[in-house]
Amino acid sequence: SAGGASGGGVRFELEKETELRFEVEAGEKVQLELLSGLAEVFGSELTRNKKYTFGSGSKIAVFTWHSCSVSLTGKTEVAYVSRDTPMLLYLNTHAALEQMRQQAERDNERGPRVMVVGPTDVGKSTVCRLLLNYAVRLGRRPTLVELDVGQSGVSVPGTVSALCIERPADVEEGFSVQAPLVYHFGSTSPGTNIKLYNKLTSCLAEVFSQRCEVNRKASVGGCVINTCGWVKGSGYQALVHCASAFEVDVVLVLDQERLYNELKRDLPHFVKVVLLPKSGGVVERNKDCRREARDEKIREYFYGFRGVSFYPHAFDVRFSDVRIYKIGAPSIPDSCLPLGMSQDDTQLKLVPVTPGRDLTHHVLSVSCAEDEGAEAGASGPAAQRRGILESPVCGFIVVTAVDTQAQVMTVLSPAPRPLPRHTLLIMDIRFIDLK
Ligand code: ADP
């Protein structure tokens, strides 16, 4: 219930197992303060009398297991208390996963590998964050695997990644992303190149398994995999592929019985498939909202996030100093493929890009692939060239201008010149730098 003002804010008294949901108005900021009791935001505990600021468009739930009073200052689009939340079910899910970790510890086995699936806007990312927070608060070291190329919580859009979680997410900023392992996908929908998407999923699974072999805590902690909201056709096949690549033990299906039944039918019987309701608090985001969120993520990469400002560099790069590739040749009918070539080959092919004006505003991934390797690959056999697909990314740049006369392009880069590597992979994604 909303009550009197406190320091200009609106005060809410929350009973146990209820949550305060609010949305920040566009262009506004809202401050949240815990006045008494205990409360958490998506599994991260609030500190009493600390002011948390949420920016334009944020959609937040403050949940309490006990009871609490909080205050909100600033313009909210909506702010209401709900008693009807699936949090108890989510907590039980966490408890079951924790039991699996304890058992793994006892039996010298590996901990649970969990895949979270469902259509868009059912709270998949939020459930991942919750489960990871609860695990890390118990001293576990789970890994977040981010396969949502549209709305990545870890890196810029158009990438897949993995991140070891070592502390709970910051209430305002989410998980600290210090050394994520990131791979270039290049677009915001897995459907643009499903072969590449599945290949990168396999790469991440392999790297994660290797880490588990040498790091017992990582192995026991297991992983939580966030997936895309595309759950039909090839999107569904990609989920099945992911389950097998990671050898997942548990699949949490949010809000879609049909998907639940399909996965139960198609995954091996030892995989526990669990249907969970979505929270009524999850807000649907339209196309514009998603585009803005993506843009914001790229802006943060270059300019930092609220408290922390970064100062990106602008410099010229000579065409002759870099090799730019696009992954995947346009697909052609099977009947037209050269003898001995399959559709896989075209989707995983590195196609050299001749720099031109149309590069402007594109985001480019700087591949970690060794430069010599790239050179050999450019003229060498396809197998060698694939090294680039499977190499992680060491950073991103944006092309801000192209001078075809002088054969140079101007780029925005988080680090000063020179580029750390010279193999660049082009994304479909554009970013217009307004600073
Ligand atoms: P998905 O990953 O399925 O697309 P998200 O987890 O990103 O969905 O949730 C969509 C939006 O809803 C996010 O902005 C998130 O902060 C918000 N949200 C999630 N759960 C709640 C809740 N209980 N109350 C209010 N907002 C919520």
C-alpha cells in the first residue's frame, strides 16, 4: 500500500512475499530506498538507507520475503504492489538446483546445467539473474551463458558469451562484466545464420566443459543458459541443439505449455523439463523499446554506465592494415551449389568485405584470431579460415566515416590506436554515435 511521503518520496509498506513493481517514465530517473526490513531486486539484496537510481524505462520489482518499507522518488509510469508473484516457485527451483550442487560435491560429479527457455518477454533473463544471484549468495560460482543475440545481458548485441559469476548482480547495473568470453554472431536474430549460431553454441559449451575439468568450483556451480525468444522452427531446433551441446540437466520453460511438451518429447528422458509461470510483472517491450535497449548497450560499451564514464578514441585505420570479413555467403539453392559443397559451407564461409562507404556506422568485432593465421587463412584452406569463427572477440569498434579516396576509415574504439588485432568481423548492427 502506498502511504505518506518520506523526503519527497512515496512510501510503500510491503508485507511478506509481495513485490513493488514500478516503471521509470521515459527521460526520467527514479530513486529507490529501503527504509526498513529486508528486500531484494531480482535476487540482489538491498542495503538499508542506500539510494538506488534507475534510469529511463527501467522496469523493476522490489520483492520481500519478510516485510519492508521502501520509498520511491521521481516519476514512475506505474508503481503498484502485487501479492501474486511466482517467486516461491522460483525459490523452490533454486533450492532444487542447490541440492544438485551439494550432491555433485559429494559424488565428485558436475553441478546442474540449466537452460531457460520461452517466448520473448516472459522474464527469461530475470529468472537467470535470480537463480545466479541465489547461487552466488551461497558461495557458488555458476556461469551465465548468454545466447540471446538480440538482448544480451553481458556484451553488445550480436554476440553470444559466457561469464563466471563471482558476486551478486549490482542492483542498478546488473552483473559485473569483467572478463566475459564473447563470440561474434553479427546480427540480432539467430535466424540470419542458424548454422553459425549453433556452431557458436557448441564452441561455448566446449570452452565451458574444459573449464569445468580444471576448475572444481565452476564444475559444481554449473551454468544457467539464457536463450532467445524464438521458439519455433529452426529456433526450436537451436534450443534442442543447445541442450545437447551443453548436456543440460534441467530445462526451465517459462509460460508456454506447448514448448514444454515439445521439449519433453524431444529431449532425452534424464533431462528434467519444468514448466514455470511467468511473473505478471514482466512488461512486454515493443520493437522500438528493444532497439533502444540495444543501442543503449552499445553506447554503454563505448561511453560507460552512469557512475563510470569511458572516453572512447577516434582514429583512422588504413584499409590495407585490416582484413574485414562477413560470416556467411548469401544462401543459394542446393542445386546451384558447386560439387562437394554444402549449405553449411556457405553459412560458415568467411567472405572478404571490400571497404566502402556502406561500412559507415557498422559495428565491427575485433577478432582475437592471430593475425598471421588470418593471413594464411585468407589464401589457405577453408579449415584454416574457420579458426576465425571459433576465436573469441577482444573488442568492438564502430566505423564513423569512410574515405575511399584516401583508403582509410575513421573508427570509434574503446582503446587508443593501434587496434590490438587486424581481423575484423562485420555486424548487421549499426550504431550512430551522437556524441
Ligand atoms: P525476457 O528475457 O524473457 O525477454 P526479461 O527478463 O528481460 O524478459 O524481462 C522483461 C522486462 O520485464 C525487463 O525489463 C525486466 O526488468 C522486467 N521485469 C521482469 N520481472 C519483473 C517483475 N516481477 N516486475 C516488474 N518488472 C519485471
